[in-house]
Amino acid sequence: MASKKMYSVVAVVGIVVASTLAWWLQTPKSDAGAAAGVRPSGVEITQVKKQTLRDDAEAVGTLRSSQNVMLRPEIAGRVLSLGFADGARVRAGQVLVQMDDTLQRAEVQQSLAQMSVARANHKRNQELVAQSFIAQRSLDESAAALQVADAQLGLSCARLERMRLIAPFNGVVGIRSVNVGDYVKDGADLINLENIGSLYVDYRLPERYQTKVMPGQTIEVKLDAFSGRLFKAKVEAVDPLIDANGRSIGVRALLANTAGEPISVGGGKGPATQAAPAASASAPTVAAKPAASGPVVASTANRGAALPSPQSLGCPSNMFDRTRTSAGGEQNGPLRPGMFARVTAVFAVKPNALVVPEEAIVPQGGKQFVIKAVAPSELPAPAASAAASAPVLPPDTKLVSQRVEVKLGIRRGGQVEITDGLAEGDTIVIAGQQRLQKDGSPLRVVELGRGSANPASAPASASASGAASGASGADAANAASQAASR
């Protein structure tokens, strides 16, 4: 037990002696040492510059047709004829699929005959009532019978209209999944129709951008299928509902179906050399067929005999015919619905933004600071109490530190925008800030690979360069300053 206590006492005494020795070695030994001043800290510096910054956000999206529909029959039946070819352009009002409507046409003929009989009876009763040969009740009954026959004719015509599928707008049809003679059930997918004259770009952005996104903004779109090409689109609408799962907002932009523009390389010095083949490859697709050409239909082998329209049988015009649109669909460009898109939403462009490297920012106490390298004469005059404790600068000191609070803006590519606190041309510290705890600390500029920029401290920097070899950035500057302090 005595030996264990002795070992503990010896260990405690050793720790105390080692701590005292370390404190003594780090404390100035005489007034002559204090008069010599503190050693300069090795730092790396740069200047505040102006450059163009874009306030933007990147997202992924999907191309969608401006108008698209999947044509499905409302009544089960057998396909009588097809009025299109796979992948062909069609016009609004063109009959795409004709179902077997033999029974429906017979019903229309029956309704027309009943209508004719009811009209004749009503006319005869009008003449008899005028001559007071029959009662007014007979005339009322014949008028009601005429209305019933008219309604029956409208019902028969509606059933007949449902036996043919008509293109509701100009566009391009897809690949059919049925043939002439197939029996299809109601609701079965027959053919899709796409209007690809212009396309929608649907994408999502985080909810923090909801105040920046608005209709009319221009976005940049890049497609993996057309590398080297840049497409421009305009925001059409913003979904007012924020997705509760991903906390994102849906945005839809309108994109013209064109070949796009070549992406410049080398900072906009010229068009990309690899982009030209992509443009030339897609050019024949853009100039496919003129809009004035007639509708493209299927071969006569699939079309069957041309059937008279329901209107030729005496049916009234269908309400759907009056809502059909013929706008769009004439252009057939290289873009297709379903393509993967990389979207860059540009909110604002700042041509003269003040930027500094990200490593120059020193966060402290919820605020952001930057350490400027200024001449000793540029420091504000300290108070009497602060002047007494201020460090004594070496005689050859040219730069000292000054901590400045700044406000940050956009971050892009390792650069940070400074909105307040600095001016263009200010010299700032980008490495070695850890040793600069007080304003007015002397600085020694270290350039990696060249040693110190201060001739008076060349020997110290020479030894520092060996200690800092293999390091980069802030680690190299710290290693150099530590070597210099030794």
C-alpha cells in the first residue's frame, strides 16, 4: 500500500513539474523579449473580386405532351376499320377507329320512321283542330308523341356516335394495339394521341423557393438524349399545393419542340464541337412534313368501306364536335414525351456580385466574419486601456489583421457572395485564421511553393516550407506558422 501511494505522489508531482515547465517555456523570459513584439502569423490572402452570379436551382423533370389522350370505346363491339397509320399525324375531327355500328344505324332508321309518323299525325291533328273536328286533347297528345319520337331519334344518334372514335385535336398517334376485326370491350386502350408541337416540363423544387418561382420565368433544360444542346422553356404554372411527403412544389414550364441551341465551351468562346452532330442529326426530324399537308390515314386495306356520317342520316351535330380544337400539333420536332430532363431554374442574374472563397468565412456566435489584411495605419485608434494591452508590432510589419462582420448571399462553385461588409479589392485572409484571435495581429503572407512574401522573415519561411510540404490550403498555412513560431 505504501508503494502504491508513493507512485501516485510521484506521478502527481511529475505532472505539476511538467505543466510548470511548459508554462515557463511559453512565457517571455525578460523585458527584452517583450519589447521584441509578437511573431507574425503565416497566412494566405486573396482579394475581393466582382463576377457574375446566378441565383438558380437545379432539379430533374419529365417532358409531357401539351395535349394527350388515350382513346377508349364507350361501348363494346368489333373494330370495323382504322383511319390512321401508326405514328402518323392526324387532324381534329378525323375518324380514327370505326366500330361495327350496324345495329345502331338500324335504330337510327327506326327512329327516323317513328319521327316521320309522329310529325305527320301532329300536322293532321292541327288541321282537324282548326276545323273543330277533334278535341284539343288529341292535338296535345300528338305533340307529346312528336317530342318522344324526337328524343328517341337523339338517343339513337348518340349511340351511333359512340361507335366511332374521333381525334379531338391535331396531333400524332402512337402504335395501335388492335386490328380490324378485333372485339374490344368498353374502356379498352386502343390508341394514344399526342400533341407534341410544344411540350410541358414538369419538375419539383424545395418549398423554400416558393417565393421565387412565378409564371413567366425562363428555365434552362438539358436532355440526356441530346447531349451538348440547351433548351429554353418558360414557366406556365406553379402548383399551389405543397407535397407533404417531400415538402416540394410542382412547377410546369412550356417548351417548344425545337432542336435547341449548342452549349458553349470555354466560358462562351464558341459553340461546342461535339454539339454540331447532334443538331444535324435532329434537323431532319424537325422539318418532317409541312403543316399544310393533308391528314395521314391508314392504308385502304385497313380502312374498310367509307360509311356515311350520322349527320347524313338526319342526326343533329354532336356537341363534342363543337368543342373540338384544331390548334397545335402541326410541328413534329425531335423531342418526345417521357424524356428525362435536367432543369436549371434561373431566378436572378447579378452581374457585379462581390465574391470571396468559402474558406475565408469565419462563423462565430451565429454571425459571419471575414479577416481583412490591412496596413497598421488603417486600424482604428484603440482606447487608452486597449492601447496598453495591444501587442508590440515588429518594425517590418506591413499587414495586420482586422475582423469584419459580413452578410452572405449566393453560394456557387466554392465562392460566396458578400452583400455587406467588404468592397472590391479588399485583401482578406483565406488560411491561417485560427491564430488571429485579436485585431492588429501582425501577418506574414505565405505563398505555397514560394515561401514567405516578407523578405525579413525568409529564413523562418524556408524552414516552414519543409514542414508544410504535402499540405494544402489552410493546413499548409497553419503548419508554416507553427514552424515559424518554433
